[in-house]
Amino acid sequence: MSVNDTAQNDNSTWNRQVYQRLKLALSLGLRRQLFLAVCDDLHLRNQVATRLHSTLAYPIGQVLSQPSNAQENSTLAYPRLVTLRLNLNDPNPILQINQWLANYPPPTVGASKDSPGRPFPVPAFQIVGVEHLTKQPVATQRLFLHHLRLSEQYFSLQESSRFLESNLLLWIPRPWLSAIKQSAPQFWRCRTGVFVFAGEPTPATQNSGYPERFSNPRSLDLGYIEQSIVDESVTQTELRTAGTELKLKNNSDFPAETQGNSVDKTQESPSTADLLKAAPQQQESTNRSGSASNNQSLSSLSHISSELTELVIATINTNIAQHTEDYWQPQQILLEIEELHQKQVPGEVLAEAYHRLGTLYRLRIEQGESTLENLMVAIIAYQEAISYDETSPQLPDILNDLGTLYWMLYRTPPNSEEGQTYIEQAIEFYQLALKMISPQTHSETYARVQNNLGTAYGDLARFSHPSENWQQAVLAYNEALSYRTAEMDSLKYAACQNNLGTAYWHLGQYNQPIVHLKKAIAAYNEALIHYNPEQEPLKYGMIQNNIGTACWNLAQYEQPAQNLQLAIDVYTEALKYRTPANVPSACAATQNNLGTAYWHLANLSQTTKEVRQKYLQLCISAYEEAIALAHSLSSIPLSFDLLASYNNLGLAHYQLVIDKSFNDDKATRSQHLEVALDNHLQALNGLSKQPEAYQTTFNYIVKTIRAFHNELGIQGQNLALSKVPSQLLPEILSKL
């Protein structure tokens, strides 16, 4: 296979995944969603747009029975997705949508002499043809961007009277993505998701295809000493269990290690063997040629959605490549479902079959196979199960599972910007599950779903309305703790308290900081009571780190000396358990936090000169340890900004020398200033794409060179200049 063939196959796989994500996002039924689809290959764009239209405009699955009258006929003929080509004479997408709706208003459903009925849902719209703007005058291009800037009001919560009820999918080539980011930032902020398709650009017939660029400087506030970061992670529950013993009653948490809080599962599941009791076993000698014929038989299924079939085939082929023995199991369930459709069995029988398929894939996900395809098969299968039996006693569990699967979809690479849509859908499923659960009779299940809901709101806060969403997270965690007591399960109770503390910490960054930070500290301390440091050293150390960070924050508002000393004490305690040997990345983060706390304590006005020198030395030691550990973790992501740590270490060395109580000789002064300069230069090397942070660090370098001159004379200044890269010298010399 040639390199080009490999690239094409990679693009094909990528584009299939992006298409599935886009289709799923449009199928969720949420309103006022703004999606951007980026595709430079117009042939591919036309294929995907056409497939979306043919699949979603008149979905066969929604036609549950033959129409019995003209009114139902008109309802079934009304599209769910409308494709419009951008009007180049007046490139205003919102105006085009409103004009279409004025000409073709949604029909009324269920009207009678006693009831006016209700209007049919407003369709979604996909807009194509933006690429033709590059052939238009610059004034027309600017007009298009102007209309996008104005259209923010139709998606903003602040303009509820002007809501655009439909969803909008705007197809654009890559150059226009950059132009929208720069010149229509309000519109860009309203986006729900960005879907990028891989492909070679279609050659332009007239010009380069790039719209006029507009400047849009980015802002970044680089503090004098960087703020500590709370550790949001809860230790990951082990999800691999031998054989068929895997059951959710022993294994109730999905992993949520990366910047998230523990997410619980509620449903006790049958083993894999039980799931497949209706599926005949295949001979172990089945080979690749046999699998090809099996795939062919799957592709001929007529009663099952093509998307579900294609995804199952993709997972079967993946398992064959990995030489697993159970690749045929989903095939058998699909064939059984097809047979049940043909026999026109009752809906609850079909629902049970789809539920078995979803549960099979959910078990695979729990065992670590959380691929995009596995997640989507589980989601589609569970949604099909619900559509065929809305009265199933398992419905609350299925809704909770769907919420967690959507939450995991947000966490699954490739990390796309449509994550907000998945989290919102997860929240909707969790809320539906809660409506069906009595907290008095099913307190454990109710508490788990509330904890999941809190986690989802915390993730949603990263996309929009952080204060409001963190407040919702606090409410959910508190509600969970009303029914999850330490007597029931002390470790789950402690994990939920940690989650609550983290939610309060985030909320304190937006309003009532003293109140919320004190509540965060109280929740963390309550969690700490239930962790034995000998049995749970990593969790114990993590929560100590969180207490330290909350105390550090509180010191910015009241009793700075007392709260900073408390932060230092608990950071030091945390480092007994977050050691370089067992968790080097966590150890580095806590050392970095410890250095920041020492620096602030050294610079309090009531700190004496002698003690200030001691604190600065301890600050330097902590930062040096953090940076050294970071260098040993080249392939592991850090939870703190290493470039900021370089700057902070440089500032600590600089502060030590210019302090009037510093009495060491010139050689020692020179040594400290050289280390300060080296660290600032190290930070500068990594800040080329952050102009404001770059300028701040450059100013630190100039200030350090001046200190060389003030402390060591012209020889000291020359020594400093000899360390500076030659391309920086002209600008530095002009400022000395």
C-alpha cells in the first residue's frame, strides 16, 4: 500500500467518525444549536450534505403508521432538515431561514374543534455555498461576516424574544473558519460544535479562496505569580474484572480521571454469558473470509438503521484485527433483531433485544474499550430500546446509562468542539431518570444519578454560564448527599463530598468567594475523615492538596498569614503521599502549589526580613522540585503551567537578591540573577504564540538585566547580555 493510499484510508476513517458525530448532534432534538461543518473538498461536502438530508429530512423511523387523512399526510411531508444555498446578493443566513419559514410554516398536529392543536417542530437548516463568497467583492464578504455578528442575538440567552427555534448547520471551507473566529467573535462564541472533515481543497477557479483577514488580538492575563490549581480528579475505579464476573454492583463507577469527578453507574447487569444466551455459538475456526460473508449478510438487513449496522460492522472488523473471540456476538443479536422485525413481534420484545445489544457494548466499554464506535452502538441501541418500550421497568437505568454514555462521548478522542451538545444531552437523560426514581424507595440509585448530574453540570460550566452551571452542580451534589450517607458507603460518600468541595471551589471563583471557599474547605475536610492515609494514600493526598488550594484562595480575601500557613501545612502533608515514586505528576503539581504559597507568604507586609529570606528559599526549592519532576515526565500531561513555573522561579530568585536583607557576596548574587534570567528565557521560548504573556516575560528579562547592573555594575550587565539570544538584544538595549 502506498503512502497516499494510507492517507486516504485514514481520512476515510476520520470522516466517517466526524459524519457520525454530526448526524448524532443533529438527531438529538435540542433547539437553538449552532454547528459549523468545515470541509475544503466540495465533492465530499456535497456527498455528506446530501446524505444528511436524505437521512434526516424525512426519517423513516418517525413514520409509525400510514397516514389516515390529509392533515397527517402534510405532517409526514414536512421536512425535519432543510438545505439552503447561501444568497450571494444578500448573504444573511438568518434572514433566509426566516423567509423559508414564512413561506412554509410548520403544520398543526392534533387540531380538532375542541383543541387548536400544536405546531409541528421547526426544522433544522443546513446552509451551503459559503465558498462562493471568495469570488465576490470584499464588500460582500464583509457583509456576510457582519450578518454573522448580528445573528448572535438569535442564539443568546439574553435575547429570549428573538430566539431562533431551529438548529443551524453552516458549511464553510477552512479559510472561512479562521475569518469567522477573527471577525465574528460573537457568532463564534455561540457555536455548539465544529466538525472538521479531512480532504484536499477543491481548486479555486478565480482567486486564492481566502477571505479578507481582520485583526483580533487575543488577551491573556499572566499574573505575577501564577494561581494554584485545585486537583479535580478522583482516583480511577478499576474496570477490568476477570471472565463473566463483571457486574455493575461490584463495579459502579465509570472512569473520570481527567479534570472530572467520579461518575457512577446504577444498573446491575447480567454477565456477558447471560446476555448472549439466545445467540448460537460460532465455531472458533471462523476466519477472515467467513467474517466478510457475515458482514455482507449484515449489510443486507432491511429493518435496522444503516447507521447502527455500519457501526456494528466496524466494531466486528476491529475485533477481528485484535484476534478477539467474541466478534460474532453483536452480529448474532443484530440478526435476531432483524428476525423479530420480520415477525412483527410486540414492541417490548424488540426493546429487550435492542437493550441486550446496548448492554453488550456497555460491558465492553466498562472493560476499557471506550471507542467512539462502541459508545455510539450502545447509545443507538439503548435509544431504540426506549422507542419500542417506554414503560419498561428498566427505563430509569437505561436513561442513566444513556446519560453516562453521552458524557463519555464528550471525553472520547478525537476531542471535538461539539462536546457541549453531548453534555447537554447527558444532563437531559439524567434529569429524565430522576423524574422516574423515588428517592425514598430507591435512595442509592437516586444519589448516584444526582452525583452524575453534578459531574455533567461541572463539565458544562467549561463551555457556558460557568457560575450558573457550577451552582447547579452544587445543588445536585448536595441532593446526592441527602441520600448517600457515610454509613451506607463511606468511600462513595467521601468521593461525593470531594466533588461538592470542588464545585464550591469553582463557584467561589465567580461570586461570594469567602462563603463558597469556606464551604469547599468544609466539604474537603468531611471527605478526608473517611479516607485512611495508609489504605488510600493517593486519595488522601489529593484531598489534602485541594484543601491547601482552597486555603490559598481564601488567603486572598481574609486572614492571609493564617490561611497561607494552613495551605503550606496541608500541601506539606499531601507530599507525604504524593511522592515522586508513586505519582510524580501529582507531586509536581503540589510542589508547584507549595512554591506559590511560600512566595505569597514571603511578600506579606507583616513578614519580617529574616523570615522573608527563609520563605523565598523554600519557595525556590519547591519550584525547582516541580520543574525537575516535570522534565522527567516528558510524555505525561501536567496539570499546571510549566512556563509559568519557570517565570515564578525566576521571580523568586530575583526577589531574593533585591531584598534589602540579602547580605550574601557578589558571587552568590550573580548566581541567583543568572538562574532568574535563565528561567525567564526558558519561559520566553515557549510563549511565541501568546503575545501578551510573551511581552510580560520579556519585561521580566529587562528587569533582571537592570538588577545585574544595579547589583554588579557594568560587568554584571555584560554578563547578562551575553546570555541573551542575539535577536533580542536590539529591543533589550533600547529599554536599558
